[in-house]
Amino acid sequence: MLLFRNAKPSGIVKLFEIPRLSGIVKPSAFVKLFALVCLLALLSSAAEAEDFMFFADDHYKAIGGPEIEASAVNPVSLSGNTVLRILLVNNGRVDELVPINSNGSKEDMAAEREEEMKCADALNIQATLEGSGPVNATSGPESIESLPSGSQAELSFNLTLGSDASGWYELPIHLGYEHQVDVSVNGGDVSPLYQPDNSTVLVRVFVQEEEGALRISGTRSDLTPGESGAIMAVIENDGTEILKNCTARLICVPPFHIGKEGCDLGDLAPGSPVIASFPASVDGNASQEDYQLGCEVSFDDEKVLLSVPVALSNPAWPFGLSSWQMAMMVSLIIVALAVTILFVRRPRLSRRKRRLG
């Protein structure tokens, strides 16, 4: 195994022995040495002050790693105690796969090439949420065994909100994890090499005051995972004054995506509701659960953020049928098949009886 520490010359622990013949370096060894030096230069320019470890008999070296992002599923919270749900998404990828050594069986080389692609996966994640100001995180670290590249996972943390909490807050979430930095395959045996890593990402939450002139009196959505639709919210003025020039903007995070910035609501008289409609789409891997989005309503020189609960619908059945209609159709098909089989067997039995008689 070879270890190269960028920006730490004293950290080089071992290179490799150059085969010599009568004091002259073999041409094949020189080519390998030159290729390895080029690879080290490429790796050191790809990420500064980072440790690179790999096996001396590598066939391939993958360049890349995990990139974990976090966002709040329910970014709007009321005063008091609440549960904050955070969505972790691994956007890591393999930037390049560098061939190093062609010596070895084709099976081992193919297996190593496939295993090297796992360098962007994050393993054994420990996530710790930190409070900010009057917003305190009161639950311990959350663990995730594996978060492959392109996947997502949800975490939950308990929050205690101070009486003076109001507005936007950025909460740091500290992530400690492991990821594969190299892998060797010899005779079908896979030997991965892991390295610990850490990062900190910020999650934005909004603390909403309980009292206010505006409120959401109802919501409706026809969204299903992987499809586009609309989110509709009934906004009502519970105050005593007319709110003029009102506009509404939906604030959301993945798996939701908004089709337009906002919509005009006009003037809201006391006790008068209005429906705000927002075109939206949902990622195909979204889970069937309730989500909490935010709706920012602007009027005059003020802005108010309201909580919008959204529930995803079940995926549509084929031919636009509902679940009970689909069940009825399946039952009718089964009955029709049974009747068909029965009538087909009767003539055969009758002919057989005549022959026997």
C-alpha cells in the first residue's frame, strides 16, 4: 500500500522499490514510476491538504468523494418544543477513473473498476445538530449506516425554542463519516481502504410567532412522487384591517420543486379567504409522508411566513383507475378466466365419456 499526504512532505511513509538490472532502471519500471508520479500530481492538484492512500498494485484510482447536503423538511416551526426533520442528500460522484496498472487478470481488473465507483458513498455517518441563539437542539446525534451516492435519508432532532425566538436561524449540523479511498482486488478478494472525514452544513429554519393577522385555513395537493401538479393553500385574514397588495411565495426544499416564484393575491379584507396556487413537482424517490413547507406572504412593507402542511398522494393506478376500481377489474378478470377454463374443460370431458361408453 502507498500513502501520499499532500502538503505534508514528512508524511510520505513508503514508496516502492525500483527494480534494477546492472544499475540501470528497467524501462517498464520507469514507465510505471512516471505514471505514478503523474497520478500523484493529479491527485494533489485535485484537493489540497488532503490525504491520499492507495495500494501499490492498483489497477485503477477513482477521484471523487461524498458531497452531503442538508435541508429542513419542515423549515417552519412554532414557538415551544418541536421536532425538526432534516433531509440528507449525497450528491457525491466519481470525477475521474484513472487506469494505473494493466497487470493482472481481467476478472480482477473489472471487479476493481466496479468497486472503485463506491468512493462517493458515505458510511457510518454520525450527525450532530447544534443550536443557534434561542433555538436549542435537545436530542443527541443521529446515525446512518450507509448513504450511497445519489441517495437520501431523513433525520429527526428535538428543538426547544425560546420565547424570544422569531425569524430565520441557521443551525449547523456536524457530519462525521467514512468513505472509501481505494480498493484492491486480488484473486476475487476485495480489500477496501476507508478514511474518516467530516463536514459541517447549515440548515435554515424559520420560527413563526403564533399570533398574527394571517393564517392558513386549508391546503390541498394532487402531487405524487415523480409527477408535477399543484399545491393550493387557503390564506385568510383574521385581522381587523385590510391587507393591501398581497403576494404569496412558496418556500420549499427537495424533494419539492416550485414552478414559479409566486402569485398575486390582491387585497385581503378581514375574514376574507383567498386561494394561492403554486405549480410544483416532486422527486420520484420522495417517501409517502406529510411534509411542512413555508409560504411567505408580503403586504405593504411587511412579510409573514406561514406553515403549509402537504401530503403526497398515492401514485396513480394504470389507466387512471382508482385502487378499488383496479381491484374490481382484477376480480372480474379472474372470474372470466375461471369461467373460460370451466367451459373449455366440459366439452373435453363429454367427448371422453362418449369414447369410454
